[in-house]
Amino acid sequence: MGLKIRLARGGAKKRPFYRIVVADVRSPRDGRFVEKIGTLNPLLAKDDDARLKLDVDRAKYWLGQGALPTDRVSRLLEIEGIGKREARNNPKKALPGKKAQERIEAKRIAEEDAAEAAKAAAEAPAEEAPAEEAPAEEAATEEAAS
């Protein structure tokens, strides 16, 4: 029989209250459970002592028996100093969708074309600039002479 340590929801609508239970993986979320090992009241402040109540000894016992905590419960166990939660990584989740990637690619290509055009425009006047500077220098020397 596979066991999970998970949250079972209670409380009224929009007023959640959770029991931390050890249950068979096949039983429903709020259904039959083997043992209640704690409670969680998420409406209380995080630094409030009544927010999380957990029987640490029973949690360690069930973890020793092979019960697997859910992700949320493993976070709560880590807060209580029991075990270490594995860091998860899903790099594909952060990637933009297909259409957004197409827009990004089109924008990148447009920026490259604009940069090339600006570079070409900057090079063309640079070649003509020395020819224009010579008459300006002559005018400056004529003014100095007068």
C-alpha cells in the first residue's frame, strides 16, 4: 500500500483549513486517511504559532515507513526542520510560447537589419567627411589671415 503525507481540505468556502494526513494514494483528497498528524491554517500570519501544528515524531515515523510527502507538505516539513525539499527545475516552463518566440525572432531580425543600415550609413558619410573638412579649414585660415 503506497502512502502519502498530504493536505486534506476543510473549512468553509473561501476560508480554508487543512489537516495534514497520512493517506493511501488511492483514497480521495478529503476522504479516508490512516492518521492525522497535524493542521495548517493558511489564513493566519506566517509567524503565528497556531498556523502550523505538526506532530514531528509521527511525521518522522511515517517518513521512515516509506510515506512520500507532497510538494506542499515537504515545504512544511522543511520549515519544521524535518528533511530537505528537493529543488525542482522546469526550464521549459519559463520559455515563451510558439507565437511569442516568432515575434521575438522577427524583432531580433529587424534590429539586426537596422543596426546594419546604421553601420552602413555611418561608414558612407565618414568617407565624404574629409573632403568637406578641407574647405572649412581653408575658410578658417582665411579668417585668421584677415
